[in-house]
Amino acid sequence: MKYGKILLIFVLLAVFSVLSPADGKAETRMAHLKGQAVYVPIYSHIYSGNKNLPFYLTATLSIRNTDFHHPITITMVDYYDSSGKLLKKYIEKPVPLNAMASTRYIVQESDKTGGSGANFVVRWTSGVAVSAPLIESVMISTKSSQGVSFTSRGQVIQEVFE
């Protein structure tokens, strides 16, 4: 019985060594895409304390083209409130974003219309397959001696592959 377990271990090791890359490094594959729709959480305010007092935040939506060689085109940057109501279209016409460039859109701290469940939906396209852009939000505020900042990464909700 002891030899059976040892044999099983050797067989499993042999199978894993065949399936893993020869250099021992984890292999990662990047999908190259021609476009996406990305959902990005935005928090115009968060709550604190026993009375659930709102703490209002400035939110920055950041879109970063991660492709070394090709531009992408931002075709939609729409801002929705907690109930899903469209509040604002941040762009009226497509915005080109060069290779390795970035752009940003800001929701001011004084804009309380989005609520704690606000979000952006960003659409981008490219004429050629490219690496997906990094799309995230950064929320920040300071009151007296207290400061709050955090980020939220976008979630792909639709893709266009090569």
C-alpha cells in the first residue's frame, strides 16, 4: 500500500511537470481586444459613525491605454446614480487616447446626485486588437484632520475580441 501512494505521487508530479511551462514560470496570456464596455463603481459618499453620517468624496475616473503601439478611442463615459438613472454623459463625441496615454473625468465632492452606489460605464474601441486599458476610480476627501482615499477597479461587462 505504501508503494502505491508513492507511485501515485510520482505520476502526479510527472503530469504537472508536462502541463507546466518548462522554465517553471507561470504562463500568462493577455487577451487582445477591439473594444469593451466597463462598469466602474464610484462612491460620491460613504457613511461613518453610529448615525450613518455621509462623508462626501471627490471621485476621479481614470482611463489608461496600456497598449505600447496603438491608440484606442473612448466612445462613451456615462455616469449613473444608485438607482441606475443616467445623470450625465461626460463625452458627446469619441475621444482618441494615444498609446500609453491616460485621461480622467471628475465627479466633484459637491455633486451628491450619484449616491453611494453611483457608477460609470465606459466604452472603448480600437481598429486593431490591443491590450485592454486600465479603468479605475479614485475617491478622496479630507475633513479637519481626517482623510479618506481608496480606489475601485472597473469590471468588464462586454468584450469585443480580435
